[in-house]
Amino acid sequence: MKLIINNPGLFLLCCLMIFSSCGQTQNTDNNNTMDTINNKNPYYSRSDTTKLNLTDAEWRKVLSPEIYAVSRNKETERAFTGKLWNFEGTGTYYCAACGNPLFRSDAKFASSCGWPSFFEVMHKNSVIYKDDNSFGMERTEVLCGRCGGHLGHLFDDGPLPTHKRYCMNSVALDFVPDAKAEGQDTITLGGGCYWCVEAVYEELSGVISVTSGFSGGTTKNPSYEEVCTGTTGHAEVVQIVFDKTLTSLDEILKVFFTVHDPTQLNRQGNDIGTQYRSVIFYRNDRQKETALDLIKSLNASKVYDKPIVTKVEKFAAFYKAEDYHQKYYENNKEQPYCKLIIQPKLEKFEKVFKDRLKTK
Ligand SMILES: [Zn+2]
């Protein structure tokens, strides 16, 4: 989803922010040699999530001068000079200093402020925040959650659904397009209400993104209300992008069979209808075989009292659900459904997979 600011007031505010937000003192040339430097940086890893705590001398050795200036010296590149401020592409933005995944491209919006802007981070642990009272301003500094490197600032003038604007330095980011992302895989799973399934996978180590939506039906771009009627053929699903070096399809599927009941046909508890069916949408033969093998072994070892009814179907299309459905549990923890239905599933997952949770 690409959001464009067409509100003149908001646009003016953004223009004003050029001087009050990231705009600081230092000019950083952005014709950097990021890729070359990253290849030489032994701490740069898109699969390692452990915290990095290096000395200044170590950082100086492994970072290009351009990245060092922003990441370690908290300098700011000139507006409209970075290579990513008006860049569009589908993929993931990583910390240029350490490889920590920070933003997905569908959270990027055209803010006209001259720096790449996002309305939400990939995971709540992707970044950390710090009060920044420098230059006589009260701002919130955004730092990488893994290496503590400076990325930019956070403002409250962003678009829906969060109203946040993560105003980042291009040079602090490393963009990797989806098709070329190394070691990543995507699977689409239906296990009843997607709010529940999404909440669980958000906590699993190695999961890069979880998106709630619809698959397996005939209606194009269905709304939640349409899917609820049960006539679109779609199932509520989550689309999971994961790092194969940190988790595996096998583990993703084991979690799936732990947090929903795969023996219930077209329902999960009180949620009844084909939209709540248990289904795995595979993208290739390897995914299909992994799913069928696991189902076979779960049936053979009688893990459940009844046979598994989970369908294994070829993936055709995924339609993202409305924004208020994304990260639903995280944003609505006090609601009765979340407390009664989602929380117990989450607790069960946390117990079984306690060694596999993302570090907080
Ligand atoms: Zn970092």
C-alpha cells in the first residue's frame, strides 16, 4: 500500500518539518559504497538478531565514512539527497550498519520532506527510542534495535493508520527487493481467525513480517465484511515472510498445528464458516511436500484424537485485509475477544516454543 499525502495542510506541515525534523547540521554525501562496505563488515547480518555492542574503534573499522557519520555520529544527510527518499520498490529496509530488518516497503509513504518516511516499523523490537533535546528541539530519536545506530527521528504527523512518521536517513538504510532477498521464504496459512494466528507468528524468531488477509476465493480485493458472508470462497489467512536461516517451513507449520485445531472442519470454536477453514497455501512442490509429510506424521502419531482436515492447496492470490485488522491483538489487548480467545493461544505458543521467541 502506498499512501500519498494529498492534504495541502499536511503537505505544508511536512515542508516545514524539513527545517525542524531531520534537518540538522551535517551534510552527508549519499553516493556511498554501502554494498561493498557491508560485504566487508563482519557484523552485518540479516539473520543474526543478537544485540551488537561494539567499540567506536570497531565501528570505524567496519562502516563506510558515510554510514559511520549518521549511524554513530548522529549526523543527518541533506534533504532530497539520499537515494531512498523518493524511491519506490517492494522489499525490506534493513539497518545499513548491522543488517537488522526495520521497515517493509508497504509502510513507506511519499512525505515530501526529503527523507524516506514510514508510518510503522516491522516489529516493535526493530527500533528503540530516545528523547532528543538537541538543537533546542524536543524530538524522539529512532535508533536501530540491534546495534543502537542512529536512524532518524519519529514524528506524530504521519498518515493513517498510525499517524506516525519515521523520518529516516537514506544512508542508514539498506533496501533489499523481495525477489532478491536471500534466504527468505513466504507461506500463506489459514487457521481460523487471522487475529489469533498473526499474534502468534509476530513472536516467533525468524519471522520477518506477518500480514493478515484473504486467500483461496474468487472475489478480487474482498472486504472483511464480504469474506464474513462466506460467499467469496476466501479463507482468513496470514502471509508470513520468514528468514530460512533463523526458522524453517517445518517450524512455521509446527507452530500452525499447535495454535489451531486442524481437526475442525470449516470452523475454529465459535467461528463457523468456510472462511475459517484450516488450509495451507503452498507456492512450490517443496512447500507442498513439507506440509503433506507433517500432516501424515501428525496423523500417524495420533497427536490429535481425530484426523487432520487441513487442506493443502496451491497458492493463487493474497489480498491484504483492511489496516485495522493488522497487528489486531497488539492494538486491542483489552478487548474481550483478545483476552478470551487470542491470549490463551498465545500463552500456549509461548509455553511450547519458549526458546524460539524473539528477544524483547
Ligand atoms: Zn543496526
